[in-house]
Amino acid sequence: MPLISLRNVTKSFPPGRRGEPLVHAIDNVSLDIEAGEIYGIIGYSGAGKSTLVRLINALEKATSGDIIVDGHQVTNVPDRQLRTLRLDIGMIFQQFNLFSAKTVWNNVAYPLRVAGRTRDEIQARVTELLDFVGLADKASNYPEQLSGGQKQRVGIARALATSPKILLADEATSALDPETTHEVLRLLRRVNEELGITIVVITHEMDVIQTLATKVAVMDSGRIVEQGDVFDVFSNPREASSQRFVSTVVRGIPAPDELAALRERHRGRIVTFSFRDGDSSQASVFLELAAAGIEFELIYGGINDIRGRAFGHLTLALTGADSVIDTTLHHMAGRITVKELA
Ligand SMILES: Nc1ncnc2c1ncn2[C@@H]1O[C@H](COP(=O)(O)OP(=O)(O)OP(=O)(O)O)[C@@H](O)[C@H]1O
């Protein structure tokens, strides 16, 4: 049974007093997240990502549909049950949301005090958590004395305090520089691998998904337009909005204006070779072109790595006899995707 399951969930916000229309923030979404996964939810601003996670931890109430978390219905549960449910779900935010008047120690201790844990339990758990996130020496500092990455590590320690099964991360690295982002992503990977916590990451940054997630759902206008294994969605996005998103991190086939610029600078026939893990290697393609006496120059593209699996698109300018190029490309077409750009 999935740890988180949504079935035909919709969430509408009523029309505003000043005549704003009814907003269908979530529109008939079904989604299963298995225990142990790192599940990415991506989409442009306003796609409905935050609303979706707010539904999962019952900060918002669904208009219709079913949401089941760890075997319990989230929709229409009494407040007392809701509190128990929330102990199972930790959350971290873009702006960290730390208590500025409390020390690092007291920020992390806060959820444990609310949950009624004893002094000794709190002492042991906070020590353990600050060690885990590498901030044992900052226990008596205040948030304003910390860097952005350190603040988010406190946020993670606080979110893990009650030993939740699920961690929801809403744009948790969007306010951080690239290096700090990677530090926090490495910590989230440890949270998943060492503590076995299922993580749902919302982001508009594709490279966060690329380096962290195992599964991904692409949202657009309140709907999930594509979902699946990160490698599959990245290496072969089927929907237009996923393709637009993926193209922000993956150099694919050149767009018409880029192609026109490439044609001005390079002679010969322009051909894109698309590779996916398990296909023929780039080396064999280059060797075959060279063996046929075809001159080639790499003019666009790149190879990407997702958790040890490679894919990418390489666009080459080929010069040689047309009939030789035709025969060679025809030969390769069974083993990799070959596309001549008109
Ligand atoms: N409380 C609310 N009242 C009215 N409309 C809302 C409310 N919360 C969200 N919306 C609307 O629902 C839609 C989805 O918003 P949501 O914040 O979930 O998107 P998002 O993908 O998380 O965007 P962002 O990345 O900008 O946070 C938007 O049109 C938003 O304006």
C-alpha cells in the first residue's frame, strides 16, 4: 500500500470579495507515493504544488476526493486525530520559518515540548538531531547568527524531531546559493537513506529533482501532466510542459532559431544523436562515422547523469558523400535515435 495516496483530489478556492474568480488550484489529481521514495513535484509558479502538499498534511481541506496518509484518511478527520497525523509529517520551508527569539536548541526542542516529551527525552533527542545535521556546536546560537544553509539544517532537525515517516520540503533550497543547495540536498539524501524517511520535494528547480528525486510528477494548472521515474521523464518527456521544464537543464535538440545560427557557422548536414543508458555508446557512433570517412564536428548538446544513468543529445555537423552518410545513419538508426535537422 502506498504511504501517501491521492484519488481524484480537487481543491478550489472561492471567488474573492473583490471579484477574483474561483480558482481550481488542484484539479482531479491522483498520485501514489511509496514508502522510502524521494518524490519530486515540479511545475511553474501557480501550478498548485504548495496547495498539493498543504492538502497532504491537512493544512488545507480538499474540496473533493480522497487523501490517505499511512493508512489514515486525511480528509474529514477530527482535530485530535489530525494532531497525531501531523507528528508523522515534518515540513521544511523556503524561508526556514525558525523562531527568531529561540536558540537553535530550543527551535529543535519545540515540537518535542508540544508533544509532551520529558526533559530527558528532549535532551537526548535534540543532542542526537543536532549531531545528525552537523550543528552540535551551534546549539546556543540564534537563527540570525547562522548562514542560510545552517538555518535550513536547523529546519530539518526540527522537522525530524518527532520522528516523522514523511518529510515535506517546500522549495527548501530555493533561497540558497548553488553550493549550499548541494549541501542541503546531500543532507536530505541522508535523511532518506539513513533514517528511511519518505521525502516529498516541491521545487521549480529541475536540478534539485535531477540530483535528489527518484520519482517525479510535473504539475501544470492544477493537474499532474506527467509522472514517473525521474530518468524516464527527463530523458523522454512526453508532454509539452514537461519538455519546456526539462529543457531548462537538459540541452536537447536545438530550437529553430538556434539551428539557424548553427547553420551559419557550420557546413555539412546537421544530425542529432540521442543516447539513453543501455543504447549504443557515443564512442561507437564516433568510430562508425570515422570508419566511413565522414568528417564530424560536435556543435550542440551534452550528456546528463541521473543517479548513475546517462542520457543526452549530441548534435553533429557531418561532411562527406551524401550516399555514405545516408547508409551510415540508416545503419545506426536501429541502435540509437538519429534525427537529421532540416
Ligand atoms: N488561500 C488561497 N486563496 C485563493 N487562491 C489560492 C490560495 N492558495 C493558493 N491559491 C491559488 O491556487 C493556485 C495554486 O497555488 P500554489 O501556491 O499551490 O502554486 P505553486 O505551484 O505552489 O506556486 P508557487 O511556486 O508560486 O508557490 C494559484 O493560482 C494560487 O493563486
